[in-house]
Amino acid sequence: MTTNEKRVLTQILYNGPLTKKEICKYCSFSWATAVKIVSQLERRKIITFKGTPRRKNVSGKDSAVYDISSEALLVLGMDVEYHRTHLALTNLKDEIITEFTLDTPVFTSVEHLELFIYQTLERFLSMHPNMELTGIGIVIPSFIIQTEQNIFQLLKENLSRKLPVPVQIDNIVRSYTLYKAHSMLAHENFLVVTIRSGIGVGIFVNDRIFRGDDMLSGELSHVTIDRQGEFCRCGKRGCLETKINQHILYQKYEEAYQTASSLEAGLHDLFSKAASGESAALGIIEEAADYLARGLSLLLLILNINRIYLSGHFGAHGDVIIKHIQRQLEKYLYARISYEIIYEPLQEHYFTSGARLLIYTDYLDYR
Ligand SMILES: [Zn+2]
């Protein structure tokens, strides 16, 4: 895909179907260049002629609009979370063509993890034998299995050898952050902090996702808070995620209110009770806020990135935790550091959407 082709696709993606004249304007092309690129992309069935809608002061061939073809550039996104694995096939316009979910097993080795991913993908491909797939993006938590190997690199190499299309692999929270940056058309630095089984951080800096030398950036989960604390899945003791995660919050809610519900419903209720000032719920939130503030202070002191999006399955009152985090941060930061923490309910589909973007970035000129 040439740079000019990527520019055309990107402008159609963000602005909707365009005429050649509009493509000239948005891409800063001459008329001859726009005509050439449109015909190249149309011939490859990546964009398609959508008709000549009546427009003010425009008629004839100049009013012909082109859109990205719904059948072209199909990419499969695979989100392997600790408990469940979700696959979604979409086109470049992010329209879901098919999706399915299955349970994630407990992996006993890197080979087991690779076999699970491969067999799941093989099963999917055999269900759609005539589909032209552009690529597969896979996202996994960095510590889904304890190993000293660089599992992102290893899995990419091994799966690329076995599968008939390009494969990209990244960490689950980085891919969430990638999709968020893409959907916001972000150019300003920001951090995403997700609270699920672990505390993950996505770092968007200088128009890029920062991955780290060994693709292990953002593991706030594994900052040691208590050296004598409980064992963590990373092999150490007393990591931040052994003190605060969504399961711990739910467990405390269950104990305090002697009630059982689904994890999400319980968390929504906990945050709603805290928002209405119930002291037991507030106590749980305040304790969580203190642990989180210790972690966030490291990010703010080291990175000096001012905007943090905090996400979890906490419902409409999830933002109640923010003021408690801010109060705790006063102890850990100095006054010159300015920051903003914005709560957003976690969007599960961002994980597979981010996984697909690992492939789509080769087709767009936005990053
Ligand atoms: Zn750990």
C-alpha cells in the first residue's frame, strides 16, 4: 500500500464516502493524482463507487462518491483474556462480520498457549474457507504465562510460519490504548489505566504507543507494594494487583454487604453505594484509591504525562473513586505536577478492535 493510497483510505474512513474533488482537498492531491489513486484502489476492490448523489452546485462525474468496500481488508482480532477469549472479524470500517467467544484454559506452558491460539484460529479459518483474510491481530496479557521468553516475539514468529496471513501480537492494554488513540484521532500524550484482573497501563506518547525494549511497558500491576505480601502470578510477592483489582473489590463488597451477584452488577452497586455516601462502600473505595494512587504517582513522577483515563467495569458511578485518588496523590506528588484523571467505563470491544488495528495500521496513514 503506497502512502497516497493510505491517505485516501484514511480520509474516507474518517470523513465518510468522498468525491474525487473532496479527496483532492482532504489529501492535498492534484486532480490527476486523485483520479489515479481512486482507480487503483477501485481496481483492487478496496474502494467502491457508491453512486452520484445530488449535491449543491455539483453534477455529473464530479459528484461520484467512493467508499471503502465492506468486503475488502477483512481482519480478525483475537483477545485472549485470562478467563475468556473473544474473536471478531471486521472490515476496515469496523463493521463486525462475525464474532465468537470461548473459555480461555489455564495455560501450563508457552507451547500450550501457542497451541490454543493456533487451534482456535485454524477452527475459525476452516469455518470460513472462501474468505480473503488480510491479517490476524492477537492481544494477550503479558503475564498470561510465567516465562522468561519474549512471548510476543516468539508467538509472532511461530504463528506467522504456520498461518497463511500476516500475524501481529501485542499486549492487551496497549491494544486498548491504540484503539482509543485511533478513535479519538489523538495527538496529545495520554495514559490509559485499566483495572480488571490486573492493573494495566497503555502509554500513548509522541503520537505512538510506547511498547518498551522487551515489549513489557505498562506493567503497573507488578510494582511491589508489600514485600511480605501474597504471591503474584508474575512470580513475585505483594504486587499492586494483589492489593487492588476488580475481583478484590468485588470480594470486599460481598463481605461487607453479605450479598452475592455477578461481578459487574456487584461492582456497579459498590460504586453506586459509595457515591451515595454509604460508609462501608466508601471504606472499600478509599482503600483501593490509596493503592492506586501509589501506582499512579510513579507514572506521573516519571512520565509527566498529564492526562490519565482510568477504566473499569464500575458502572455509571465509577468516577466516585477519582476524588479519593486525588486526595491520596497529594501525599505522593509535589504541587508542580498537574494532572487530570478521567473515569471511563471499560469498553470490552476496544481489545479486539485494537488487535485488528495492529494489522490496519499498515493501511492507514494515521500512525
Ligand atoms: Zn506481580
